[in-house]
Amino acid sequence: MDKPGFVLVTGATGFIGAHIVDALLARGFRVRGATRSLSKGQSMIQARPEHAHNLEFVQIDDFQNPGGLFDAVKEVDAVIHTASPFTYDTTDNVRELILPAINGVRAIMEAAQSNPQIRRVVITSSFAAVLDASRHGPPYFTYTGDDWSPLTYQDAANPTTNAVIAYRGSKKFAELEAWDYLREHKAQFDLVSLCPPMTFGPVVHPVKNVNKLNESNAMLWRIAIGASPLPVSRVPFWVDVRDLAIAHVNALMGKEHGGKRYIPSSPERFSYGVAARIIAGKFPQLRDQVTQEEQAIDETYGLDGETAGCELDVLYHAFSDTVSDLIAQAIVMKDVKD
């Protein structure tokens, strides 16, 4: 498709969404952000005075009952949907994780269908929708955008299932909802899905202090202040949030991307032990409190981030730069009070 001029971004005041907003603005797009908090939206506008004429926000309190979405999509040419529930502190996995994710995607697709100007929807899915947690090497294998988690709805929704597995299910079944919608309706738009693994990097969304960091970055900060023992990563794959934002923006353009599923992922593997060594090496004031612990990195399987890198023109950051940029920012943030 041609370059759109006006893009709706859901979850625009969140960790990933705000980086996407900035990447769009830097490329000359006009952006409408959908958020649950107009005050956060206003904070983002105030922090970007040079882009105030190209940035606006609308409030969507509940993506499951999103009457406002039909107004939000008016005049836009494309949609990037990043908003999705993420919590491991649940009492009802179906009500709090799975159904909100599915219903939110359905609502976005229905709203996009109401505007004939929209030619593409980009969905932020997750490597959780790709991962087969029961599959292990050797022999060596590589996940690609053709792979799907085998997790069933019944298993994800089971009341005895832990929230981590339920979250994986929420991402899989929400993404499937988007692809199913295209098959079941004669939509005038196509779809691109991005399935990133662990996402780290500096924040550009409104964050009051270091205690309000998003979960993946909060893990790095806990290591910086002496977490012991070090956490163990579930997978060795990751992406810098700035690279992920570029992937989203470039996914909006080019007919060849329509209908594809990408996994933006650095070729460099990570562990929290590697993160600890980076922090200790880069920040002398933190060195004595950072736990030094060797952690083996699983090399028995791989993840195809090269396709996303090549086709979406993404040059991946080094893990050392990603960790350093976040920790340097967090050190400044730690003295900020609510």
C-alpha cells in the first residue's frame, strides 16, 4: 500500500505504543492515539511540542465495549493496534486476560471496516503466540512466522492454568481473531502481524518514577539494584523497543507486507546474567550491588528475526546498548517522587 498520512495507534501511551507514535511522527505521519488516560496523552503532547500539530488523543476506556472506536477511526488511513491486557496477577484468566484481548482485536477490526479509507491494520501480537513450550532441541530448529503455539483455548481458559500460560493463550487467540475476521468478512484492508519476544529499552511514555517501569524493563532495574538470585528468562530472544517501533511503521507501507506475520527479534541472544554483566561494567556506582551469576543460554533452537529485519528494514540494536540506555534513564528516574 502507499504511505498512509494519518494513523490511529491504540495503547499509544504505553511502553511500545509511545515509541511507535514517536517513530511515526519522525517520519511525518499525523497520529491519533487511543488511550485510557487523556492526561497521559496530554503529557505526551506537551513533551513533544514540535509535533503538537500532528498528534492528538482520544479516550477509549474499554476496548471490549468500544463505541468510541468508530469515531476514533474516522479520517485515518491505517491502524496500529498495540493495546492488550498484560498481567500475571489474575483471579479469572478468561475474564481478565483472554476475552479482553480477543474482544479488543475484534472491536478494532470492526471499527476499521467502518472506514473505507483504511487499507492496512498492523497488530502487535507476541512470540507467545508462536512458542511451543513443550518443544525442545536437539535437534536444532528455528521458529518462523509460520509457527503457532499449540496451546488450546480449553487449556488456556482452565481455572487451574497459571497466568503465564493464560497470557500466551490470550495473545494467540487474539491474533487468530484478527486473521479469522479477514477470512470471514470482505474487508477493504489487509493485515500485518508482529510477534516480538521480550522487549526492552528506554521509555518515552509518561512514567512517574522508576517503580512504574513496564514489567520487562522493571526486571532489568531489579537486577541493577541487586536482585538475587537472578531471574531466569523463559526464552533467549529479545528486541529493542525502538527497533520494534520501526518495524511497526515500516509494516504500514508496501503491498508486499500485507498478509504477513513477522517476528522482529535481535540475532543476539540474552540472559539476565548477561544483563547483570553489562550493568556492572557500564555503571561503576552499581557494580558492588549487582549479583554476578553465570546463566547458560539455550542454543538448541533459534528464532527467525532476519526476515523482519530485511523486509521491514530494521537494523537491530546491540543488547549492551539497549540495557545501558534503559539503566542510565532509570538512574535519573529513581529520585523522582510520585
